[in-house]
Amino acid sequence: MAEVIVIGAGPAGASAALFLAKAGKETLVLDSNGSMTKRAWIENHYGVKETSGPDLLQTGREQAEKFGAKFIEEKVIAVDTNGETKITVKTESGRSYEASHVILATGALTDLAKSIGITLKDGREPRIKTVIDTDGNGRTSKPRIWAAGTVAGVSVHTIITAGDGAKVAIEIISELNGERYVDHDILK
């Protein structure tokens, strides 16, 4: 059983996975390989001169894998929140995975959230009509299910969704650790 399952490996999901894995949390990322970032050319991502969406996604995945995050290409079709301490995630292939927390980082897609019974609201971005209603820190209306990135109502820009994924991961790590978590690296 993973501590956290991240559904979606776009900038929000991979960033969340990076922070979680670097903090020593067992992290599994399930991704259907449909990120809208795969079609992007990016020249406004701080610290990056320019990059293609596929390259940004690959770099993010490699960073998270470096710290132990595991990525599996699977389409999630159901999430069972009936367990007191675990959430079961079911995939199209018939596999099931368990975790104590789940992050929905599904980009513009809210169908899975709707099927779970998570509260949705109108989106603010052009072409993003519906998003998950969160408490501002990523918590949804279902215990231990979080949302990050575009699906949580933040701007579709990769730097913003990546930052939101990191923010949600920090909230989960802090909750799991029982104290506020901060990750600072220092130049050697």
C-alpha cells in the first residue's frame, strides 16, 4: 500500500510526486498518458528558457523517480473511499491500488471526481467549465482525497499547476508528519 497515489502525471501530479517522494513518502503515480501539456510549447516557465511540453513532462517524471516515486501507465476508472484508513483506486486493466491519501491531478477532466461524489464548481479559465471545489489547500469534500492543478481551479499555465501540486504535497506531508513540512536544499 502506497502512502499517496497521484492520479495524473502532468505538471501538478509530477510536482506533487516529486515533493512526496523526496520527503520519503511511498508515492505511486497512475497516468493515462493524456496530459494537455504534451501539446504545449513553453516559454514562460520560470527557470527554463524554453521547452516542449513532452520534455517538461519527462524531466518532471525523472525528478520524481530519482527520489523513488513509481509511475504506472493506467487509466483510473474508480476510487473507493469506503475504507477507514485506505482508499482503493481501480484501473481500466482491472488492477487495484491502495493508499492512505489520493491526489487528483487530472487536468481539465472532472469525470472521475464526479463519479466519486466530490463537490464540483464552475471553473474560471477559458475552456475549463468545471473544477473540483477545494479548501484552498487542496482538500476536497471527501476525506483524504485532494486535488491539484487545473482540476482544482488554478490557471492552466504549467508553472502554476506545478506549484499547486507542490503545495498540495506539502499539505499532505505536513498532515502525515504531524508538523509543518519544509523542504530546503542548500548549495554545497
